[in-house]
Amino acid sequence: MAVGVAKASLDRTRELLKKVCKLDYRTPLLSVSHAEATLYRLEAEWEAARLLTMKAAWMADNKLPNSKEASIAKAKAGRVANEVTLKCVELAGALGYGEDELLEKWARDSKILDIFEGTQQIQLLIVARRLLGKSSSELK
Ligand SMILES: Cc1cc2nc3c(=O)[nH]c(=O)nc-3n(C[C@H](O)[C@H](O)[C@H](O)COP(=O)(O)OP(=O)(O)OC[C@H]3O[C@@H](n4cnc5c(N)ncnc54)[C@H](O)[C@@H]3O)c2cc1C
């Protein structure tokens, strides 16, 4: 859900920005506008969240223990969905806040993705436990 809502926001924002920006990925980052640079950074964050999610899902499909990877993916994807959807509202300017676009709705919807099924803080705790080899009573 987090990867999907962030993708929808990025796709729509890219469409809206195309009217005012060139969106030429060959241009060095230092030579593009702030809006373009922000979009590229968000896209990179989204790709990282997607790949982590795919990895955790692939491990589950292949019956490999994936508690650490699933928590890494959930922590990253929830945070990325929040950041991407909120930034997309900003990037779209007045349109982003309007109810004619879905951007503002996706931004409101995304907050829960960082909370339910384990908050980001709890996911990071699980990752730390796995990395350090500690039990839940040893690392709270
Ligand atoms: C809209 C919505 C829909 C939901 N749907 C479902 C559902 O369908 N099924 C279901 O079972 N649950 C559902 N939930 C519950 C959801 O999973 C919990 O709200 C979520 O897991 C957080 O638990 P909590 O509310 O008890 O927060 P708490 O555990 O009270 O935590 C409060 C805050 O403190 C942080 N925190 C807690 N412990 C630590 C710690 N040790 N270290 C650092 N930070 C910590 C948390 O990250 C959080 O930010 C839903 C919640 C909402 C808001």
C-alpha cells in the first residue's frame, strides 16, 4: 500500500510538473530546478522502498525467514510514503491542496501506513533486535 500510494503521487506529480519542467534525467542534479531535484530524490527513495519490499516478499514466497527484511521494508516504505505524498502536495503548488486532485487525499491516507501493522519505531526495534541478537525482553 505504501509503495502504491507513493507511486501514484509521484506519477501524478510528474505529469503536473511536465508542464513547467523539462524532467530530463540526463541533466546533472546541480543544474536542475529545486522542484526537479526534489522529484528525482523522491523517486530514488521510492525505488529503495520498492526494492526492499520486493526482497522481503520474495523471501516470504521462497519460505525464507524474513522478519528483519520485512521490518526494514515496512519501516522504509511507511516513511517514504509519508514523505513522498506530502512533498508531492507541495510540489504541485495550489493544485496539490485542491480537492480536484487526489494528491491531498493520498497525503492524508498515507499517515496510517507508517502506523498500523507495526509503527516505524517498533519496526526499527525489531531490526535492532535481529541485528544485535537480542530478545524482546533484552531490548525494549
Ligand atoms: C486508522 C487505524 C486503523 C487500524 N487498523 C487496525 C487493524 O485493522 N487491525 C489491527 O489489529 N490494528 C489496527 N490499528 C491499530 C494499529 O496497528 C496500532 O495503532 C499501532 O500498531 C500502534 O499501536 P498503539 O496505537 O497501541 O500505539 P502505542 O504502542 O501506544 O505507541 C504510541 C507511539 O509510541 C511509539 N512507541 C511505542 N513503543 C515504543 C518503543 N518501545 N520504542 C519507541 N517508540 C515506541 C509508537 O511507535 C507510537 O508512535 C489501526 C490503527 C489506526 C489508527
